[in-house]
Amino acid sequence: MGSLARVTVILVLCLAAAAGGCAFSRQSEPARAPLTAEEAAWWAANQHRKRYVPGRGYYIEGTSGFFDHEGRKVGGELVATTADNDEAFLEKISPKRTLARIKKAIGQGPNEAIARKALEEGDSLFRQKEFGKAAARYRVAYKRWPDSPLEEEALFKAAESEFFADRYSKADDEYALLVKKYNSTQYLSQVVIRRFAIGRYWELHDREHHHLPLTPNLVDKTRPMFDTGGHALRVYERIRLDDPTGPWSDDAVMATANAHFLKGHWEEADYHYGLLRSEYPKSEHQFQAHLLGLRCKLLRYQGSGYEGGPLDEAEDLASQLLTQFSTELGSERERVVQVRAGVRSQRALRDFDLAEYYAKGKYYGASRIYYAKVAKEYPETQLAQESRSRLERIKEQPDTPTPPFEWLANLLPRSKREGPVLPKNFSTVASNPNSNAVR
């Protein structure tokens, strides 16, 4: 069959599927027989096990077929009721459902028997360490019986096969698909371990053999096609978001922070160290997050002419290190003490520079405020003594400078210099314009 003929066949099938979807909305609701007492009891006992499959009904593991919302057995397709007709019709004609009908028409639709056979074949190939072939059979299994526990199992096993075949990018895609469709999957703990190992491998490889993000990788199947380091960071992020309370979440955050630190991305590293300190207080990485976070804040600070928030945060972190991690610090304790003293000197310098700036403009009132602040809050610094000396020197100076050309302004009439002279009872006049006070 030529390519034109194949395209024609697909178009015909699409039109037929769409026509079937339109006919669907016109079906009338069939008469429904009431459940027997035994059926009602069974349905009530299995409510917690049911899983809804759009357009097909409720599926219960260990049973065949689907059920409606009241527990009646239904066929492969549900008939829309008056209440849910519009929603069901839109679902029926959606591209996803249309594609499903096309697959069914060409013999590629859901088939549990084929899926189970493919799963067994995949298991056999996996035991023979034919991981690439096993992944292909598992992929057939989860595509031929979607929205079922078999699909969940096949997705995980396909990802595992790709992992052991050293095709880590494909493995990560399969793990991501599994978690996206079954966010509380029973395999989540194994998935997180595998994805962390993949992220760690990509990060280390990028560190040793860094390439520009847009440089294509056409040979190494263990890595993505583009931006190996960026993919590693995205894997760490997904671990934190998919399993925020899991045992590997804090490791993923710490790995992200360290990766940014080693690249000199101080802002990003500082953010993730702070995230670990606040969100994972029991993490084994708390000490390193405090110590390296302190280093990031010092590297972020650009001088007295720039924003001083990093300095304030650095002093707080240094104090926390000395208080909470005195044992872990060991020989580093003296260094942290020196760092905190240096931070305080830098903070004093910021206020002293402000005082100097105002004094240079002869705004001595403002400069006295900042000199006094330095002398009071940073008494251990050399600038404190200098500030007291400057305060003594300018104590007789006026708070604000003499306005320029004051002599010229004094030559003008008072009304020109200060505006019109208002009557003493101006407020009364303004509030009552008809008052006799204006006459």
C-alpha cells in the first residue's frame, strides 16, 4: 500500500470515529435493572478499590469489565445519561479517544490477553539480561492494557530495563511517565533511587566533560541529547516535588545546591541551601547547608554601595553555626568567629559610609544619626571610635545646610517667599464660605 493510500485510510478512519462520537451523544439511556442484595453488598464492600477510567466506567482489580457509578456491569463503552451527556460527549470526541478508536479499528486497541503475554515475554527477556528487547515488550504491554495495574507494572519494568541497558535518558522518561500517571505508585521508592542515581551520573559527567547546553550528543546513549547538566538538575527537582517527604528529597536539594555552588551560581546555591535549612530541619545535611550557605551569602555581597541583605543573613547564619553546631565545627569554630566579626565590620562600614555621605552634603542631623548607630551597635569595631570622634567634631553644626542664595531670597517680600498670609480664622472661612468672617 502506497503512502497516499495509507493517508486516505487513516483519514477515513478518523471521519468514521468522529461520526461515531457524534452518534454517541444521541443515544438514549437504557433501562437499568436494580442490583440484587448480594450485588449491592459486593459493590459497597469494594468502593475503596475502584478506579475510574474516563468513558469506560469503574475498574476493580481482579475483575473483568467495567461498572457504572451504581455498580452495574457495563460493556466496553458507556452510554451517557442526561446528567453527564455533555461531558461524556466532549470526552468521546477528544483527540485521545479518537486515536484510541483508530487503534482499535486497526487491531491495536486495548487487549488484556496480548498485554499479559507481552509482560511475560518481557519478564523472560529481562531474566536473560536482554534489557533492550525486554523494554520493547514491556512497552507493548502497557500500551495494550492502559489504566490498569498491569500498565503500572509494565511502565516500571520498562524503565528498569532501560536503566540496566544504560539508556538513562529513556529510563528517566519512563520513570517520569509512571509517576505522572500514578503519582502514588507502589514503586515510588525504587523510582526515586534510580532517578537520583541517573541525576548524579549526569551531574558528575557534566562536571568532568562540560559541553555547552546546545551541543548535541549523538553518540553516548547514557546521556540526553542536549544539556546534560541541566537535565541532572531537573531530575533532582522532580525527586523533590514527586516525593517531598521521602528519604531522598533532602539529598536531591543538597545535590542541586552543591551543583550550583561548584559552578559559581551563588544566588541559586544560596536559595537551595536555604530551602534545605527551612524545609528539612532533620536532614543530615543541615551543618553543610549552614556552612556553605554562609559562604554563598558572603560571595553574594558586592560592597557597601549595594544591597546589604546578604550581610544581615550572613551574621544570623554565623551565629546559628556557633550556637547549634559548636561540636561539628571543631577547628572551624575560630574561623566562623572571625567571619562573623568581619561581617559586623562590613555592616558598620555601610552605616559609616552613609554618615560620611550626609556629612559631606552638610546634612549633619542625618550624619549624626548614623555615626551614633555605628558607635552604639558596633562598639568592638575601629569605626565605632572614629564615629564618636566625628560626632564630637560636628556637634555644633546645624542639622541642614544653609539654602543657596538665601541672601537673595531675603530681599523678596515675605508674601513672595512664603506664600500669601492667610487670616487667622481661615479654617472657619474655608469650612463655611457664607460666614460673616469673609465680609
